Amino acid sequence: MFEFCSDPSLLADWRWMACYLTTGKHMSLYWSVGTVLLLLAITAPAALMFGFGGAAAARSSFTPLRWFGKTYMALIRGVPDIAFFLFFVIALDQGFEWARHQVLCPDWTDAIRQGNDFVVCAEAKLPQGNAPQWVHEVYGFFVAVLTFAIVFGAFAGNVLFGAMRAVPAAQLETAAAYGMSKRQTFWRILVPQMWVFALPGLSNLWMVLIKATPLLFLLGVEDIVYWARELGGTKNPRFTDYPHGDWRMWYFLALLVFYLAFTKVSEVVLDRVMARLTHGQATAAGEAQRKAT
């Protein structure tokens, strides 16, 4: 990128550092920052959708649906996150391949489960072996997003379920007295007012989600923590044009600053959202939030 990068007389001055920070691996580090931000941008609404569905199901008068919603939230919240992250990667991948196998290879006679091996026909593999590298990366990212959404959706569902129960019952009874159906009461009275109760819990969940992004490495996605460890380790002059000692402390210090800055920006944005939601809310929580502000 710079002409002086090929000058062997360079020492560890600013020109050496400029060359070092623009190597191909450092570009991968910079791209991984975008990967983390994209994951958060997609996962947050997806997890909220899963959570809203789980909370709505847990309030259902239909018993099997109510049990399903409560089981979904209780099961995932009661097991360590890392166990589900490792489980879902395998389960989702094999589930997709099994479904494709049933459609694309109906004449297959061999068992799919062969001891510890999971064997499907070549056409059912995801992604295909001859697919470009970017297809493999996109598929891995998709599985990661789906895994994050399912896991954090359970926590979001518990928050939303509690927020729904916090809406004063008198307002729901008044809506029924005015002739509103259960569906109208849910969408016009309950849902608009529950957010003021849910946002504090969802704010905490957003912070936890930010801190959970290093788990991407467990899902096969090279994230910023992976590259910080890879680039910060000691580099031998025999294997690189930019040898250095153990610089992991400086790389992880940069990550610390990145995450602190990101969470601070998140706090400012969430405070403004809370102020907007509590504006005009005729609830005790809304009044308390306004007084606190």
C-alpha cells in the first residue's frame, strides 16, 4: 500500500507501523468489526421477535401453546449459554441437511445416523463442497445469527412476559368493557404500554448481547477477539516481514476501549428511547421514569 513498506532499513517508526497496520490480516481484523456490528444489527430484532412470540405464547389461553412458550423460555434460561451455542450449531446444521436430504434424496436407503457419523447425500450438504468461500462464510454467519436469536430470544421473552403482566389490569378490563376483543386489547392497549416496563430489562439484555459477541468464534466465525489474539501473539522474523513480541495486551486493550465506547453510545441511545416511550404514558412506571429523568 505504501512504497516505503518494501524498504528493509525501516525500523519500528511510524512508517513501519503504518505498513504493519495495513497488512492483509489487519484488514481481516477491521472487517471483523463490521461483522460484529452486522451481527448485532440483525440479531437484536430477530431475538426480539423470538422473545415476543415466546411471551405471547406464554400468555395464550390455549394450553399447549402456553406450555410451549413457558418451556422455551425456562429451558434456555436454565442452561449455560455456551452449551446452547455449541448445541445449536450442530443441531441446526444437521437439521437443515436432514430436511434437504428428505426432499433431494428420497431413494436413499442407508441410515443417516451411522454410529457417531451423520451421513446425508452429497446434494443435501450445506453448503455444497464446490461452493465459493463467501458462501461458506455467509452460511456460518447465518447459523450464528439464528443461534444468537434463539438463545437471547428466550431472555427477551421473559422480560416481555413480565412487562405484559406489569400493565395495569384495570386498563385491560376497561378495554373489554368498551367492547374490545382480546386481540384488539392485546395490540391496542397491552403492547403499546408494555414497552416502558420492558425497556430496562431489554437494555440490560442488549449489553449482555454485546459482550457475548466473542462467542462467534465458537460458531466458526472469525471475530475481533480471534484476530486480536492471532495478531497480538509473538511473530518470528522467519515467518513474517513484521516481527514483534507479545502484543496481545495492546490488542485486547483496544478491544476494551471499543466495547466501552460501544456500550456508552448504547446507553445514550437507550436513555433517549426511554424518554420517548415514557412521554405521555399514563402509568406509574412512566411517571417514575419522568421524575428520574
